[in-house]
Amino acid sequence: MNTYCKFETALDILIGKWKPVILLRLLNHGTMRFSELQKSIPDITKKMLTQQLRELEYHDIVHREVYKEIPPRVEYSITDYGQRMTPLLQAMNDWGVNHIAHLQELYGEEQVE
Amino acid sequence: MNTYCKFETALDILIGKWKPVILLRLLNHGTMRFSELQKSIPDITKKMLTQQLRELEYHDIVHREVYKEIPPRVEYSITDYGQRMTPLLQAMNDWGVNHIAHLQELYGEEQVE
DNA sequence: AAACGTAGTATCGAAAAATATACCTTAAGC
DNA sequence: GCTTAAGGTATATTTTTCGATACTACGTTT
């Protein structure tokens, strides 16, 4: 009854069209400013980028540093707490890679979705 | 560029209002027939239950055993392959539990969502 | 004084996904 | 001819997500 009840919490902060991409960018890139992120993610709108970053910030995964300059500069990075999430991401990734292979074994080369 | 690219695969088979609950039931309970599952999950409709079970079956997480009887009997269980997913679920759960505590540290006792 | 650049916000609405509702089937047993 | 178990199907509704557009603020540059 009480095992695995909260794994949805981990899901919550990862789902969505953009959160994974944003996370990947910041993990591989270190600190990035808003416009860099936007340029590096094709088709994302400011609104989506802002929205997703705020959610990640709320969860203490992403740090937002505002520089009081004109024109404004805002830099984003993964927090220390966020870094501690990488083993989980790695585990999920490993499982995913393996699962894709598993599906191909089961269903052959047809597109596996 | 190529690290953590597939962790969305793991997400995919877990998201949804019902998949986690169904998984939990089957993990804790072993084999269950359709009607047992339905009774044990308040408010789920047949259609939703069927739909989710089929998806889990496609991913080889859940096994579906049909007994050719009248009235029909169909039993569901976690496959061996599905069992091998439990460490990941456990890891996600642990992270989730910890994260909830982390949020409460940050934001206090107000409802944390 | 008008335009520029950055990092947004605000609002509306379309599109997509998730979920619900209602009704149909099958074949044995009472 | 009604019930039962495990669905199927078709339609409807709700919810969530995503996108398009316009607008703001502020100092600097032209």
C-alpha cells in the first residue's frame, strides 16, 4: 500500500513537451541566459520557456540569476539540488534505452513508438 | 547531446491518471482479474481500465491471460520483464518522497503540490 | 524623439489529449 | 429472457497544453 506511492512526484517535474529539453541544455551547457536557451531550442516560444523555467525553479531544480542591467540579463543554471537528480535521470535514461531495444525485439523493426 | 535523451521513454509508460494505480495494485496483489481491478480502483471506468491495461500489455509490463469460459475470465499480472522495472520505480519513489520533504523545507507547511 | 534589445507578461483561442457516458456483444446458466 | 464478465465502439465532454499576438519596462543608441 505504501511502496511506490510517490513516484509520480518524480514524473510531475519532468513531463511536458519542453522540460526535458530545457533540462538537457542546462545540464550539458552549464549556465545559459534566457536568449541562449531560446536560440538553442527550436520553436519554443518565450512564453513556454518562461513557464517551464519557473516551474523548474519552483522545484529548486533550476536557479535563476537576474542581473540588474539594461538591457536585462538573466542566467539560468541547475542548482546543486538539481544536480543530485542526475543519477535518477541516468537510471531512467538507461531503462529507456533498454526498453526501446526490448520493444524492437518484441515487435521487430517497424517503427516503435 | 546524447546523455539522458531517452528518459522520456520511461516517463511515457508511466504517465496518466491511472497507470500508476494499476501498476501498484498488480505489484502488491499479484494476479488480479479485470473486475477485481475495477472494484479496487474507485471511479475508474471499464474503458479507461481496458485502455491502460492494453498499453501496459503492449509494453510487456503487464500480462493478460484470457480463459475461454462463459462468463469470461481475464487475469492480469506483472510480467517478468515488468518486475525488472521495480528498482527504477523504487528509485523514483524514493526521490519523490525526498523531494516532497525538500519542498516542505523550502516552502513550509502550506500545501505542497 | 524614435528605435533597439532583453526578458519577460497578458490574453485569447486552437488543438490535442485525457476522460466520461451510453449502448452493444457473446454464450452459458437459471 | 434476464443475468454475468469482459470487453468493444462511438460519441461527447472536459482538461491540459501549446501557440500566436500584442504589450511592458528600461537604459542606450541613433
